[in-house]
Amino acid sequence: MSGGGGGGTSTQEVRSVPDWAIPYVTQYAQAAYDLWKTDAISTYAGTIIAAQNADEIAGITGLANRGRYGDQVISKAIAYLDDLINGGYLDGTKAKFLSALALVTGNSTTDFASVNSRIGRKPYFVGDPDAALLAQSLVTGVPALYNARMSALIYKDNWDKEKELQAHGLGYGVEMGKHAAIDAEALRRAGFYQREYLQGTYILDHKLWVQQQELAVVRLEIFGNALRALTGSQQTTTQQMEGNKAMAAVGGVIAGATLGAIAGSVIPGVGTLFGGIVGGVIGGVVGWFA
């Protein structure tokens, strides 16, 4: 059969960029390529971490020393209260108490000696040859007796007062007992402040590293955007062309009539004319819908 009226394919290139814009598009593409391949876009090169100043360092060091070694006043207060609550001052065996007691008894002894030297002699009778001082012999042993009684009184007074201080010191003992935890907390805070500063530097360093990694992506994305923008500037279209149906139907009628006439002459009772008519109709239908 003749296909004179049949369809075919058609290829056509369409460029949406006008001729006058081609140089600018080329420059745009080149600039995007240069940004991708060069270091025109770089990370921040300035200072991102402030150094710790002297006051901050001194403050952290002082806080750490306070927590590590405690306060000297508090330490002495704790030692005193520990001894006081455990009855270390009741018996009067402390050096300062003994020193004060010696001062009292020493002064009384000195005073007795000063008075004793001034006591005169009183003879029993006129011409008594005994040279002993009667007044002095009568007061012999009085200083020792006085000092013994005074010492006993002082020991008793010390006992009573220290018992009162012992009961009073119990309340302060509870308060002083907290300072171990206070010192530990001060030391922990000092370490926390130092770690906080270091952690901040690590975070900033990591952010800068991430920025460096992202810049490579940014440069590539710039070039990719340029490619995407230019990809649609020229298109090639291929399509199936539809033929002339009338011409195809005529060709089908001619071919069908010829074949039908030949078949009618062969088949008994059909005939050439009738075979040609039927073949032409069938050929025209096939040609139209082909």
C-alpha cells in the first residue's frame, strides 16, 4: 500500500536566550564557575575567642584555693570548737590557762614577799637574844595556802565557764560542720568556671569548622544554580508528524479496489466489478484510520 499521505518525525531546536544576551549569560556562567573553583568565599579569619583576663584567672584561682585549703579563720574556729565540745578546756591543762594561773600566783607571791620584808621583830622580853622576827614566823606558809586556795578557785571558775561554753559551742559546731561541703562546692565552682570557658572555645571552634565545610557546599551550589538556570535556555523537540488522512484514504481505496478486483475474478460468483467495489471500501477505511 502506498503511504503517500502518512506521517513522520520532526526535530526542532528552540533557544530561549536571545543573541544579544549570550555574552552576559557566558559571563554569568564563568563567574559561577570561578566562585566554585576559587577561594573567593572564605571563612571568618578574625578572633572568635576572648582570652581570660587577669582578674578572671585570679578569681578562679582564689576560689579554687578557698575550696581546696579552706579559710584560716574557719579552720581555727573548727579546731577550737572540736576541742571545746570534746571537753579539752575543762581540766585547765591548756598552756594559756596555766600561764594565766602562774601570773596570778606569781603576783601574789611577790606581794607577800614585799609585805613580809617589812614585818618587824618583837622580842618576848627586854634583852631577849633571839633575833627571829616574830611576825614573819607567824605568817610562814600563808602565801602557799593563799595560792592554793586561789588556784582551786580559779580551776573551779574555769570548769564552770568552760561547761557553759561547751554547751554554747554545740550550735556553732553544727554550723562549722557545713564548711566542708561549702569548701567542696567552692572548688567545684572554680572547676566549672574553667570548664565553661574551655567548653565555649570548643563550641566556637566547631562552628568555625562547620562553616569551613559548608563553604565548599555553598560554592558548589552557586555553580549548580547557574547550571540549572542555563539548562532550560535551549531545547530540542522531536515529535511525530500526523499525515494527510484524505490522501491516505484515497490510496487505500485504489489499493483495495485493485486487490478486490483480482480476488473477485478468481472467486466464483463474485466477479471483478463487485470484488473491486468491496476491496475499495475496505482499503479506504484502512487508509483513513492508519
